[in-house]
Amino acid sequence: MIQVKTFGEPLQPFKTRRELEELDARVNAFLVENQIHKVIAIQDTPTMDGGSTIGLVRTLVYEK
């Protein structure tokens, strides 16, 4: 069955690399914990406020 999971992460200036690494770790942990072996798609979408990127939503489409 195909399922979708979203992960959100706020971004702060000059800390983005660390925050993206933390987001990657959360997604990888989800895949391992739920024994997901087939990822269909993954997409990042920025969230904006007043022209500045303030966060990121990562959407994971997978088959279980």
C-alpha cells in the first residue's frame, strides 16, 4: 500500500546545514523503524514568510 509521510523543520539563519542533517536523520530513522524498503518519491518544499525561507517540509511517498 502506498503511503505519504511529511516532516517539518524550521530553519534559522546560519544553522541550515545542521538542521538539514537533523531532518535527514529523522527521515532515515523513520525508514528504519518502519522497515520501509521502497521509497517512491521524496520532495522538499520551503515555507516562506515575507520573502524569507523560514522552514522546510519534506514529503516522503513510500510503499509498505
